[in-house]
Amino acid sequence: MAKTQLGARVDEDVAELAKKRAADLGLSVGDYLARLVQDDTSGLRARAVDAAARFLGEHQAVFDEAEDDSRQQKPARGARAA
């Protein structure tokens, strides 16, 4: 395994593939790796937002009920003071 500037160990063939792919895209290896990380984090963010939307959709009735209950309760005495 080759040691890179970042201190990470990478198999020679993996490093060579990364260099070739970066060259195909007209990027430096560093820029290519940065793009991979951005793509990965964008995908993670999209999956997280999608999961949150599904969760809210599946449990919307619970949230609506809690909101209705809080509206129906009288405010505590002095709650509007000040």
C-alpha cells in the first residue's frame, strides 16, 4: 500500500484508478476526491431529508393531536404577564 500526503494508506491499484479517473475528468486527484466526498455527503443529506419526510408523514396525526391539545389547554395564570 502506498502512503499519501494525508497519511492514508491506499492500495496501488486503487490509487492508479483514482489518478486515471481524475485525468479523464480533467481534475487533479485532490479535486476528484473532493468531488467524491461532496457527492457522498449530498447523497447522505438527500437520504436523511427523505427519511425525515417519511417519518413526519407517517406520524403526522400524532403531531397534529399534540398541537391541538396544546391549543385547547388554558395558559397558566400569569403566563401573559410582562
